[in-house]
Amino acid sequence: MNGLIWKQDAIDACGGMCACTQDCIDEIRKVPPVDAVEVVRCKDCKFFEEDFWGDIDGAPLIVAHEICTRWGRGCKTQSDGFCHMAEIKDGDDRATS
């Protein structure tokens, strides 16, 4: 999959690199936007939980289910999934892009 970058970040990176800087900036501005949205993966969502089976001295043995508590305890999901209602966990310091 191709990496996506913000158009303004590309323009900022071009600044002062060579005599053709303005030509580069003009070309970047001509590139049409991608039809994309920012998402929060389930594993980074505050509604994501892992449901464990069994334990040894308090340590979980097996991840039985990955669930979304937003939709109820019976809603199974996958850690790399996403939905339109996701919210980043409190204290997550990663960028939302």
C-alpha cells in the first residue's frame, strides 16, 4: 500500500532544496486529493477489549475474543479492524492521522 502524506507536508519539505523549488511546489498543488479518511484501529480505540480465558497466577492464558464494548459485549472485532465510531484511548499520544 502506498503511504499517504499531507500535501502541505510535501510542500514544506521542498522549501529551499533547489532552484526548482517553486516548480516542485506547483506540481504538488496540482495533484488531486485522495478519497481517504483518518481512522482509529480497534486496538487503539477506547472501546476495544481483549476477553481472556483462564489464568495462571493472574496472568491470562489465551485471548479468547477481541470485543468492542461500544456495541455490547457480544460484538467481536479484530485488533486491526476499524469503524466510523472509534475513539482514541485516553492517554494515547500518537497522532490521529
